[in-house]
Amino acid sequence: SMRQAIEEGFILDVLKNYTSYKLAYKLANGGEEFDDKEVERGAAMKGLMNWVRLHPYNISQKVQIVVEHYRETVAMLLGGKAKAMVVVSSRLEAVRWQLAIEKYIKEKGYPLKTLVAFSGEVNDKESGPEPFKESSQALNPGLKGRDIREAFKGDEYQILLVANKFQTGFDQPLLCGMYVDKRLDGIQAVQTLSRLNRCYPGKEDTYVLDFVNDPEEILASFKVYYTTASLSDVTDPNLILDLRSKLDATGYYDDFEVERVVNVELNPKSKQSQLEAAIKPVAERLLKQYENAKADFNLARQNNDDETAKAAKERMEALQLFKTDMQTYLRAYTFLSQIFDYGNTDFEKRSIFYRHLRRLLKFGREREGVDLSQVKLTHHNLKNRGKQQMQLHDKDGLQLDPISEAGSGAVQEKLKARLSEIIEKVNDLFTGELSENDKLVYVNNVILGKLLESETLVKQAGSNSKEQFANSPDLGSELTEAIMNALDAHNEMSTQALNSEKIKQGLKDILLNHTNLYEALRERSTSA
């Protein structure tokens, strides 16, 4: 089945980033439709609505959308080798599209070349006095007698326009983008969009922008062959911020570890072994935590210790939820970043880090050491995407519902309550223009993470009660050391903490009573 082929990696899911032209503006407005008065509130929204109101057969406007979307979203894939296909309804449209797209590319001075494919001749007096054929100098001047399939294989051409040709049986694995301006249904829809599903090294994402078809009709066509396919509804773009905050606040990694992986990924001279060395410590630590929690759970069940078993199960669930949330972040960020300017490359850095880490977290399938076979160095290019002229809504597949709450899961409410307590306490400690997220990450990620790595504190927690541990001089000295180590990355908060005994004591209180510091250290001591 199509589902099995996708899950086993033989083909890609072409509905993953399916974009409906009609629904593009809904995403940018949280699913709401806006009238002209409401549009006046923002220049960006006004520009988007002008695009939506364009006549659907205005080829020049569609050409602009296609070329700019290809340049911003598709062209950089596969090391700059990614190609795209434009599917139009008739041979006449193919002629006019080709003339219009070549004109636009020339005016902009873009280093792009296109081909157009159709059968027979087309008489179009508005475009030229002579009949047009594939081999016409006005349409494919660089073809020079070559077969279009062969010409499109190389690096010379990036975009192929087709009219009733190459929609079936055309195998070009470099195709990553498709622009549809033709009514499709049934098997024709599946066959046409499936031109994108061929696998290729490094090919993870494909993009479909559809000017004509209803997403539900496309979905219905695919359901016949893949019963679990689904297209998501409109998603709130702000929730990617909440999801990032939630992941950062788990304390399972820190900024240094993210930067370590990203620096290797972005360095064209780095080696596979360096990437493995950068990500392996994080994966090993989390797999060990899960393994310890699982052992504690099994032992507690044997001893009929329900309370300990419940706590161990919650630790396992939290790690499983963390992995799920990373996947949610990756899928949401993949298409939302094509539409919205998040203005911060930290979001892109986390997508790189999560992509490598989640593949290694095979909870419940532990083995000796970490299986690094899933980690592949691609020398990803990091950039701030900036505002894009054409704002497009990607609809995800494989049953990804709208993200109505960032990182939903069974452990979420308890985690939210704990994080809310931390935020409430931290807000009273620090002054200045610091966001709640900054403070939360500093305490619950950076400082807590450094203390949890202290072997001195592990021994103290293992041999003392919580009250004795709280009064231990070692806790104070290790806390000061953690604050000093965070000085470079979090200068303002670390400086305030070092200069104020009140803030330092406040941090100590939060760590002891709201982050489970003692309990986590004691757990480490018993599993050591």
C-alpha cells in the first residue's frame, strides 16, 4: 500500500506540505476571513489579500508566485539541485505560461532556466504568428534537438512546465516542488502529485502549491490508496513559540549542546564523526534516563510500591512526550517558516538539533550504546528567511491535526502547572527587560542542568535527607559555580544573581521546591 511504502521509506508523502491557493490567507489570520476594513490594519495583510483577490487565470501573477516560491522554498533543497514542475490545463496555457515565466525570470535577472513539454502544435496568434511546438526557438531555445527528459536531468534546467504530458511515468527524483493550475481528481490526482514522491539522498520535504483544486477533493483521491492520509486545517503560527519554550524548559538539553551540533552541521569541513560526537552525549544521557526509569518502574511493580511506580512511569512518559514534541516542532516549523518571519535563527538551529536527536531516541528499544546510523551530516545552510513576498500555507499530512495547543500530551497539564510555578517565582527575582521564557530557560534548563551534572551533589543527595541537602555548603558552592558558568550566555541574570544573595537564595528555593532537583539527584545516586 501507499502507506506502507511511505512508512518504510520507499517513497515520500507528497501531501505533507500541500498548499491550497484558496486557503493561504486563512493561515496568516488564524483561520479567519477578513473584510477590506480589517485588512487596512496592516500593510503585510493588505499585500496578502491583494494576492488572494487576484483573478485565478492571471498567468503573470501566478508566474510570480511560482518563481518566488521556488526560489525561497525549493531551490536550496538537495544542495541546490532541487527541481520543480508546473502542471497546466492546456497546450495553449503551456505556451503562454512559458513565455510569461521566461519574461519574468529575465526581468528579475534570476539564474533560472525552464522547459515546456506538450504534444503537437499550438496556434496562438496573440503570442506569435507561427504555430508553437516543443522545439520552437521561442519556447525551448536551448533544447537543440535533445529529448526533454534527458535535458531536464542535468543542472541546466530547474523548472519544467507540462500540459497533458509527463504527469504519469515520469521519474525524476530531483523534483521537490509542484505547482498545479489544472483540475485533478481520482487516479489522475494521485499519479500527478506522485511525481514528487521519488526518494533521493537528503530528500525529506516536497512542496505542492495548488491554484485550482480543493484540498478535500485531493485528500479523497488519495484516501482510496492510502486510508490514513490527512491534510491539516489552519494552524496558529504563534504556537511554535510556545512549543520551543516547552521543549527548552524540559531541561533535557541546553543551549551549548544545541550550538555544538549546529556548528558541526554548518561547517562544510566537518566530518561525520564530529557530528556523532556532538549529538551522542545528549542521546546517551536521555536513553540512560529512560532505562533507569524503566528499571525503577519494574522494580516498584514487583515490590507493590505504587507511588514509586507512578513516579517512574511519569518520567518515562515525559521523555516519550519530549520526543513527540520534537517531531511536532519539526513538522510545524517546516511549513510555518515558509510563511512567517520568526526573525530568529534560534528556531532554525533547534530544528537542526531536534532532527538529529529524535532519530536516536528509540525509547523501549535500548541497545548497548547509541545507534548513530541515523545521523547523517548534510552541511545544512542556516539563514534568517526574512519576509517572503508570497505567503503560502503548507498543509501537512499523515494525520497531523491543527496545532491548537503546542505539544499536547498526557503529561502536559502537570508540566504546565510546574512551569507556571517556576515562572511565578522567577518573575519576582530578576529585574530588567527579560522575557518569561528567558527566565524559565535560565533556571529550569541552564542552572538546573549544570547542577544535575554535579557528581558532588549526586553523592550529597544520596546520603542526606532533603532538609540536610538544602543546608549543605556544597549546594551553595555548586550553585555559584553554575551561575558563573552561565555568565557568558546569560550575562544579565547571572550578574544579578552573583551580586545579590537574595536572588541566589531565591534560585536555591526554586530549584529545591519546584524543579525536583533533589529527587533527580537522589535518583542518579541510586542508579549509579
